[in-house]
Amino acid sequence: MRDRLHTGVVIAVLLLVGALLGSVLLEWGDRRDGPGIPADRAPLMQGTTSSELERMRASLEVLNGAGDRGAAERVSERLRDMGFDVKTFGNARSFDQGRTELLDRSGRQGAAQAIADSLGGVPVRADPAPELYLDATLLLGSDWREVLARVSR
């Protein structure tokens, strides 16, 4: 009985190690070609301008600095509809933000500017935070409805 239990545990451990190794190999296989556009989307990218590509690759978070319920979620939905990669949304540390502004987190040429331009010229301020793994933070101010109206046309 004890030998069967021991054998069962050994088999379970080997299966677990095999599954883990297989998962790592699959993940490595997906990344070995480097970053880029997946092959199944490549035909869709033909004829796409560089500013449109910047938009598709730009990642950001949206923070509600105005205190209006649902503001960050509404703006996030609109930005996603526009092709931006909104990683997260939520509340800012305070709700006293007078004007909406974009914080450039990565310093990556074109990414923050593509977002700002799409929002009708929202001001951009450099505030590097590479630990966030984002291109920008959109900090919504009390004027967020006007910003949303400019991009909803």
C-alpha cells in the first residue's frame, strides 16, 4: 500500500513538472520571434499610418481626479474604442484635479503624443515611472466631460 502511494506521488510530481515545463516552452515559443504584430493581424496592418500604429501600441491607465462617479470607466471605454490599450482605470489619489492632463510615463517617442492628439490636445507632462510598464497616465480633471465630448464626435 505504501509503495503504491509513493509511486502515485512520484507520478503526480512528474506530471506537474512536465506541465510546468510545457507551459514555459509554449510561452518561450510565442516570444522567440521578438515583439511585433502577430502574423494573423499583419495583413490588417498594411496601409496603416505610423500615427495609427503608435495609437494601437500605446498603453495607458486612466485615473479619475475629478471625483465624478464612473468618469474613468467612461473615458477608458472610449479610448479602447479608439484603439488604445487601456490597462486599468480607477481613482486618483485625490479629486482636486482642475484640468485633464496626460503624464508621459515611458518617454517613448510618439506614444504619449498620439494619445494627447486623439484627445484634442490634452496637455502632456513628463512624469517617468518605468515601474508602471505604461506609456502614459491620463489624469482626468473637472473638464473630463469636455475632453470626452471632443473625442466622441
